[in-house]
Amino acid sequence: MTSTPHLLLERFGFCVLPGAALPLLPDLEEAFAALLPEEEAPATERRTRFHAVEHAPGMAVAGRVPALDDLLSRTGAASMVTSDVNVLVGDSYWHSDGFYAEGLYLRAVVYGEPTDADTGALRVIPGSHRVEGGWQGEPVRQLMRHDEALGLRGDEVPATVLPTDPGDVIVFNTNVLHSAWNGGRRRQWAWNFARQPVTASERTAASQYVLNRFVSGTVRFT
């Protein structure tokens, strides 16, 4: 049975496009080496380079990843807002990349190393992106204090683990709650997309989204 990525993204807040970026891996590797050169000592904390496509055009995905192009076209979120490359180290707590009741904001990521539950794979809580889902407020606060509030380690919280191989593309809604646990050093390429706002409330949300991405130092990307 063949899944329909745009429906999975709409219903659950995420989808995986297996091998979709495989042809781009050589260009992505070259871009990563230019943007975040290898350090002599192993990384002990996260390193990030923003505006990646502007500095390394070989990282551009528009028109080069058919499965992603099709997904973005179907959702209407075809405008790339910004991009980044990251060296991720260790755990990433439960969070969303901002929560927007209006508009549609997506993040596509590719990992440079195989990931699974024991090596820092992305985990998501299906459906937590939906405005009517009831997650905002106290439920999120309890999730973020999972040890004391729920009696669970972060990696014990019920969630879907998304194991990947290099070339797989994960696309998730900015609203969806996600995290990563048990990971060592892993490289990540990422692109953020938005649907063009139409209504006044969507334009307000879009302004906040851009502000968070370009100004706020508090936004945590996984």
C-alpha cells in the first residue's frame, strides 16, 4: 500500500519521503563542509549556520527533489523562508518550533548519518500540530516537565520515532511536538517553507513566524 504524504502531513503533522534527496547528497555534503567545516576536536554542543542556501547554492532543493516539490505544491507551502545546517549533539527536549493557529509552516530535514531510536532519530507526537488538538497550555507544560509531571524520561514519552538513512527527507509541521534522544554527533540539513498568507490573521502569523526565525534567539530547531 502506497502512502499519500500530503495526507499524512495534514492528519498527523509529519511524513517521510524515503530516499527523496539521495541524488543531492554529494551537493549537500559539499555545502555542509563549506558552511560548517570540521573542527579538530569533536563537537560537544550544537553548531548552526543559518541562511545556508544563500551561502551555498548547491543546497537548494527547489526543482531538484520531485517528491518534495510535489508535497509542497499539494500543501501550498512552496515558498522557502530560510534554511540552515546543523551539527546536533546529544538530546533535544520536547518542543515545537513555534505554534501558529493560522497559516501553514513546514520544516524539511535530511540527516547525514543513519538515525534510529538509539542514535538521535526525530520523534514526534502525531496530531499535536492541530489547533483543535488540545495540546496548548498545561499539556505542553507537563510534557516539557515530563520527569516530574509524568514520571517519564524524555525518550519514554509515547511518540512515533522516525528512523532515517541519508537521503531520506522528513517533513513536519512547525506546530508538531518533537524531540530527539540518545544521539551522538549527527549532521542535519534543513529548509523552512511557508504557505503565502491570504487573510489578515494569516499575515499576522506570518510576521510572527519570520520574526521568530530571523530575530528570536529562543527558537530551538531539531
